[in-house]
Amino acid sequence: MSIWWSLHLRREAASVPLARRLLMGTMETAGVDPDVSYELSVALTEACANAVEHGGGVGRGRAHGAPTGAYRVTAFLDGETCRIEVADSGPGFPGAEVPTASPDAENGRGMRLIEELADHVHFGNRSGRGGAVVSFDKILKWKDTPSLLLA
């Protein structure tokens, strides 16, 4: 079975639960084990929250200090693997290293959490237009009886 979807979302906190609910619904329909679905949804939430917080500038046309811009979430369920990518149009990650936090740090804990929940993680910067890209994979486990039976 192969399922993919992509969302173009405003950099607003209200967009994060939308992406999470779509992922959870897709996983439920495909018959993915609820524990795996939950872990992926937490990792997606952290990646989206990072894009909302750091993924663009502050606009003049909106309320003072309000974020502008958008970010993209793409999810692929292909065979035994789920791959999720969150890309924004902000300044990207500084330098070659992605900031990960010590347990008592104020920032960077979300990136560390993604690393713990996923099987493979890549943090990088988009070439050309700029922006950060967070992508992660997880091997899927299945419920005994899938909700969606594809012929």
C-alpha cells in the first residue's frame, strides 16, 4: 500500500493540530499500530511547531509581531515505512549543526525528541530559497486487522 499527501500551511499555531489529525487519520485508516502512529504524530507536532516558531519573518501587513509565510508538510506511507518532511521558508538551521538541547535548555528539545521517536532523521537547509527541512522515517507496525483493505 502506498499513500501520500502534502499540505501547505500558514505559520500559525492552529495549523499544527490540523497536520497531526490528518496524519493520525491516515495511519488509522491504513491500519498502523496506534503506538507507532502516536510516536510519529508527536514527532510531526515538534517539527511543525519548529516551522511555526522559526520558519519565517515577522510581517508588516499583519498584527505587529505576527509570523508570516507558510510551511509544507508531506507524508509518505510506502510499504513498511512512513516518511515525513516539514519544510519552511525561514533562515534555516545556523551552520552545519542542528541545535539540539541538553535536558535543561530552553530551545532545541523538540529536535532531540524527533531523533528519539524516529528511526532515521535528517535536519538540513533548503538550497536556493532558503529555509529549514526536517525529515524523518519510521518503520511501521500494523494492527492485526487493518481499517482499510486495498485490493
